Amino acid sequence: MKRILLGLLVSLLATPAFAASAGSGFHVGLSALKYDEAWSGDAYATGEQKDNRTHFDLKLGYLFSNSVYVGALYSNLSRNTTTDSPSRTATGLSVGYHAASGLYFDVNYFLQAEYNVGGNTTYKEGSGFGADFGYNIPMSSSFYLGFQLSYKSLTFKKINTISSSNTQTELAPMFNLGFVF
């Protein structure tokens, strides 16, 4: 336990050095969450039910020396359930503030989103916004690990070819890894 606390303390103390030495520059980051769930019992006549989810956001951006971040992101949600495999993609732009301490806050605007819920049903012409609040810990001058709380709200204008307004929101914890160039 002492080694874990010591390692955490060293990581926290190294954060200002990370920001000063490699904080500004191009950032490539991946935020991800893997979540698996299964149900079984008398209520499930068809046998075990499952829902396996993978969320990831791929980010590419630039952090200026004044801690302002601008970039682009690609977001993906893939599910594998007992009955189907829905998936959602979204692309957008980000602007945020990344403090020297490792804390950061990004606001995202999604220009395009699509959600295939399975079968022949696809939610189309989506757009929306999101926000990421997190903390990154430097592992070296060019590599970091961290975590974030990610919020997304996407509104879709069509289901297949029919006009229909539907909004999907989510709040998910995610783990981060990234590189600075």
C-alpha cells in the first residue's frame, strides 16, 4: 500500500514538470470504457441475456502554451447484446482548458452522428454537444494516463428516411491514454 501511495505522490508531483516540458504541442489521445453485463434466471425464458459495450473517443488536437486546447474527435459506441449489435459513431470539434496540474475540461460539438440500433433501423443526421472533465497523469514527457467523466447529448433528425427528432444522452467514466508530440 505504501508503494502505491508513493507512486501516486510522485506522479502528482511530476505533473507541473510534464506541463512545462511537454504540455504544449500535438496531442493524440484515446479515452475508452469496456462494460459487460449478463442476466439469467427464471424471468429470462430465452436463457442468459447479455449486453457488452465498448465506448471510445479518439482525439487529435493541439494544446497551446496558454493551456487552451483545440482539436477534433471521433466517438464510437459498440454494443453486442443477445439479440442485436447496435453501434453509434459521431465526429466533432473540441475546445478546452488543460491546466498544468493535469485537470482539464473540454467542450465538444458533434457535427455528425449516426446510430444503427439493429435490424433495419438507423438514426441519422445527428448532431449535438458534449463535455469531458478529467485528470491526466504524466508517465513520461510524451505519454500520459488518466480518467475522465464524459457527457454526450446527440439529437437525430431522422429514423431511416422518416423525419423524427430523437435525443440520446449519456454520462460515462472513461480511462485515458495519450501522447504529446
